[in-house]
Amino acid sequence: MKQAAQRGWAASEADAGSAKGAQTTIIPPLSDGPVSPWGGTHAAGETMTASGAATATLTLLALLVGAATFGWSLVSEPVAGQVQFPAWIIAGVLIGLVCAVGASFRPQYARVLGPVYAIAEGVVVGAVSRVYSIEYSGIVVQAVGATLGVFVAMLVMYRTGIIRVNDKFRRVVMSAMVGLLIFYGVSFLFNLLGANITFFKDASLLGIGFSIFVAGLAAANLALDFDFIERGEKEGLPKQMEWYAALGVVVTLVWLYLEILRLLSKLRDR
């Protein structure tokens, strides 16, 4: 019995030793490799950069200026005190609107929609500028200069941290945007019903104040555009988003320019 027990004990010890030996030969589990952070799935050079967005923005602005020159030539000289707009100028507005809305839902198509918007809206901006130029001498140069000044000022304030784009800033700007759109929609409906709401169009103090508010809101949107470009570069968004960001900047600049043009005209009428 003792010998059998010893043999059993020895056998257990041998089994343990062989188990230890077996453990040293166990194949480790398979691994699918290191986990890549979000945004790092694009190859080098295929992610969004601020310089790429700037290049796309300059390209769209060049197209817009060229189209604006053409749109300027489409407006005939006033006859009997009336300026003749091309009948199809509404088509340019609608095309620009469709492109802007379409890019907001399908940013990957901004590379195509952006140039189309710049050309269509450029014709409209040129025609509108020509009308204002006929009525107010030198106003277009003033509006262009003011728009460039606001753009540079907002860029400097953003880069130096004077303006900080955080969640609260975004909520305030977006809420104001929604409120403005609702106001324009209600005004349009009232006009259809024959009740004209024109205080924001006239040269009264209220009308001038409204134009200053809208121009300021457009300027605030520039800060959102700058923030989107900076965050897009840090997060490694796809390179095609450069055109989406550029389109956003151009849309804001067109809006800002037209609002400044309207504000200057009101000040001239005072």
C-alpha cells in the first residue's frame, strides 16, 4: 500500500512536471493587431488639412469672382429710372441654394457642388452688385473692402484666442440662425397674404439695427467655419472634406457681403 501510494505520488509529480512542460509549448491566442485610433484609417496625405481647405476656398472664390464679372455685365443700364434684371437670375439663386443644401446632406459631393455653387451664386452676386452700383456710386468697393476686413479680423481673433468656439458659442449662433430663418419664413408668408413686413428693409434705425445684427451673425459663422477646419485637421477627416469646409466659408462670405451691401445702402439713405 505504501509503495503503491509512493508510486501514485511519484506519478502525480511526473504528471505535474509534464503539465508544466506542456504549458511552455502552448501556442498563444491569435491577435488581429493593434487598434488604430479613429481617423487614422486614411493613408498618408489623404486626410483633411487647413492648407488644403484654404486652397479649395481660393479656388471657389476665383470661380465666384469670374462669374460675378459675367453677372455684372448682364444687367443693362437703367431705362426711365428702372434697372433691368435678367429674368433667369432666380435660377442662379435656386441652383446655389440646391448646391448648398445638397452638400450639407452629402458632404462627399462638395467637390462638385462647390464649384457649381460658386458659378451660379457668382452670377447673382455680380448682378446684384451692379444694381447697387448704379444706385449708389462706389458702394460695391466699400462692401468688398468691409467684407475682407471682417474676414481678416475674425480670422485674427480666432487664431489669437480672443474668440473661443465652444459648445455654448455654437448653441448661441445656431439658435440665432434658426430664429432668423423662422423670421424670414414668417415674413414671406405675411407678404403672400398682403401684409408687408418691411421694417428690416427700410433705412430706419430699426432696419439698420437689424442689418447690423444679421451681418454680425454672418461674421460669427466665420468663426464656426474656422473651427470646423481646425477640428477636421486634428481629427483626420477625409481629404474630400476640404471642399465641404471651403464651400461653407464661401457661402458665409457671400451672405456677409450681401448683408454689408444692404447695410451700406441703408446708411446712404439716412
